[in-house]
Amino acid sequence: MIDNWTKSREYLERAKRSLAGGVSSPFRAKAPVPLYFRNGCGARLEDVDGNEYIDYVLAWGPMILGYRHPAILEAMRRQAELPADYGAQHELEFLVSEQIQKLMPCAELTAFTSSGSEACQIAFRLARAFTGRDVILKFEGHYHGWMDGALISYKPTAGHVGALEHPNCVTGSRGQTRNSVENFVVAPWNHIDLLARIVDANRNRIAAVVMEPVLCNSGCILPHAGYLEQVRELCNASGILLIFDEVITGFRLSLSGAQQFYHVIPDIATFGKAVGGGAPLSGVAGRREILMQMFDGGVAFGGSFNGNSVSMASSHATLMELDRNGGAALAHANAMGRQLMDGIRQIASRKNVPIVVSGFGAAFAIHFTEKTGLADYRDTLEDNSGRLQQFLYRALEQGLHILPDGRMYVSAAHTPRDIEETLARLDTVFSGLP
């Protein structure tokens, strides 16, 4: 086997002498080879060894328009000649909030911060303050950030999940405060009857139900038909707020996110990744009376980089491009993704490799499994992780950059030629799987 990544491996060893683990996010260390990149354009990346890749990582999601999009480059270039941050107000803040207000159905008001983890924390705080209750109900496998007050039952093992009817509430990290679980109740996703029982057993304790409306962080699993509507009705009947974590689905599943795609409006939504077009930006949107608690209801929130001008310039340009021509760019991304999903299924079928390809065009995942469909996180526990790792390594050899969990993001920059080349390379990849 030829090693095409000599310089990346050398850089990693050097980085380890000063940078913990040699990477800036431990999730990146799980890739078959932690690559070092030096350039990228459109849907392609070039690593330090000179290898070119058709990229389906998109910097873990933010590059919805691809790399070095001219409109974003120009917006950031103009802003870079001005202060990068004022720690005060500027025009771009309300220009972007007005764009989000126009696009996101729940967005009576918005607030900005820098990461999805931060956005989820303020959403939980707002919900607790508004309802006077402490407990957040979340679902197995759903990810709402790495902080102590959120990393609950994200990737529990089969030995830790507990009974389906009464899932265990499991912390996700060593060093996490053990009492973090006291403020959460966990439920299996896509099971409305079990959710109703768990809500009833915790009546008057639950402030909010939070979910990824498409379970992107654990396999890109779609909600069952009618499920989101049923959860909305259950929350209404129980005086519970509904939070959609749209950090991934926002400005990706559709121009207005999952809430418009599925016609279910949450009380609060968090967003990030695509909204910044590559710059660090996230936020929370929702009902006016809920968000105004930060100003007249005693809810603390802050951040020196909230609404910083460089990120807002990038976001303004990104949302303008996504909104142009009735959302043509995002429609293209999803069409390219659907074509890729169908092609992968056909290749695997021809090669007699059992897989499930789940998700939607612009975000989907490949599961090496004997199952014919996936409904919740527990279904992913039967995935063949060893075969996935073999697939990812061979894909990298073929110049395909894919997330270490088998997820693939498709951008507006991916062309029919990119998809055709990708499928040809994947044909070789599947042929080489044992």
C-alpha cells in the first residue's frame, strides 16, 4: 500500500510537540489520516503533499458555497481592512439578523454567538427561565455541543443505553460534572408513544424538548412521517418549549431549514455552520418574549466576539448568495447530493455490499449494516465500524475526503462532473472492500 501522505504525517508529529494531539479538535484525529491542507477552491482541496481531493467534509459543514467563493472572499476582504471586532454595534449585525428573520420561520428575534455549543447553552438557559423548570428532554445520539450542560447520551455504547422504554442518562466525557445528568431526561427518538410516556412521567419538570430535526450527528437519520408534528402537539399540550438544533440543517436542508421543510415551527432554534459560510458564527432564534429575557428577564448572556464584523460580513454574503434566484444554489447542492446518494446505493448493490445511505441531499451518511433502514441512534450501534474505516481509507486513497463517521456534506460548488468522478472512484473503493 502506497502512503501518499508523508508530509501530513511529518506535520502531525511536529504539531504534537506543541499542540495537544496535533489537532485543534479531537474529532479530527479520528480520520484515517489527519491531513494538513494548503489550499482549496470550489469543491476541491489540496493537501501539503500535493494530493487533490473532491471534498465532502466542507470544514465539518460550514462551507455550504464551497471554498473561496468570490462573494464571500470579497466581503471578508473589504471587512479585513476595517476593525475585525468592535465589541460594540455595527450595521452588519442587523442586516444579517433581518436576513435570518426573513428566512427562518421561528425567528421573531435572533442573537449571535460564535459556536453551536454556545448557541445551545443559551437556548437551554432561555427555556429554563421562561418556563421556570429545570429539566431538558433530549434524545439519544443527538448532539448539542461538548459542554457539561449538553453532552448527555450523545454516543452511549450498547452496554450503557439501558432499556428502550427507560433510556439511561449518560455523560459523554471524563471530567464532566456527574450532576450534569440531573438536569436532563433522555428519550429514544422517532418513538412518539415512548416520548409521551416519558413526558407524562416528568410532568411539570421539563422546560424544553430539544432535538436535531434530522439526526445528522448520528447517521443522518430522517424523522418518521408526522413525528415532528406529534412532538410539537405534545409540547403544546404540556406547556413545554420545543427547540430545534438547526446547526446542521439550517440553511442546508432548505433555505429556511428543517422547520420550513417539515412545516413545524419550534419556539427556539439554534443555527451555525452554513450561516457563516466558513467564518465562526452561530446563534439562536425564536419567539420575541423568550429572547427578550436576556434584556428584561434576568437571563445572562455575553461574548466579546458575538456579532464580530468579519463573521457577519461572511454571513451576509453567504445568505445573499443562498437567497439569490429563489434559493437556486442550495437547490443545486441538494440535487447533486441526491444524485450521489442514488449512485452510491447502485454501486453497493452491484458489488453486493450491504449498506444504508440515509439523510438528504446536502447531508447524508453511509452505514455498513445488514439493516434495511434506520430509525434511531440505537440502530447505528449495529453498523460495521471496521468496514467503515476500510472504506474511508480507500476513499482517501482515491482522492475523496469524507467525514470519519461516514457522513458526506455536499455544497453548492459541487458540479455534475464532481459527482460523476466521485461515483467512478467509489466504484473502485467498493471493489476493494473485503
